[in-house]
Amino acid sequence: MLHNGAELVTATRWVLPTSFAFHRLAGLPESVRPLSAAVVAVDTAHEDQDPVARLGRWQREQLDHWRADGRIEHSPLLWAAMTCIVV
């Protein structure tokens, strides 16, 4: 994407689990949608004047939640994979 002219790209370092996987494998209630929340966080970051800082702030918020309660919807499995690149 960058080589073809994109100025902002958010990518993941590994394949992300779907919300369905969280529901099926971890027993998370269907009303909680971790992947959807991540997509919204990325979209919000892309609208910010400093998308790298905004995504990093969201990731640190998720880390704080993970450390506080260890709930699966805040697992680094999802948010730690993301990186935002600005050209």
C-alpha cells in the first residue's frame, strides 16, 4: 500500500482472531465484540491529526485494562498486533 501511494496504513503483525473466535473459544458473551472495537479504534486513529499517537494511546488503554482485570476482550492477542505507519 505504501509503495503505491498510501500515506497512512494500519497493519497487523499476525492474523487477528474474530469476535466469533472470542465467543466460541473463550466463552465471551456475544454482546462483547473485541474485533469490532479494534476496528473502531483504528478508524478513530485514522481520523486523528496524529494517528500513530492515537492508536498507541488506545493500545495503552487496552494494556491497562488487561493488567487490571485480565479479561479476554482486552487480550494483547488482538491489540498488540496493530501498527500504524505514516509516510
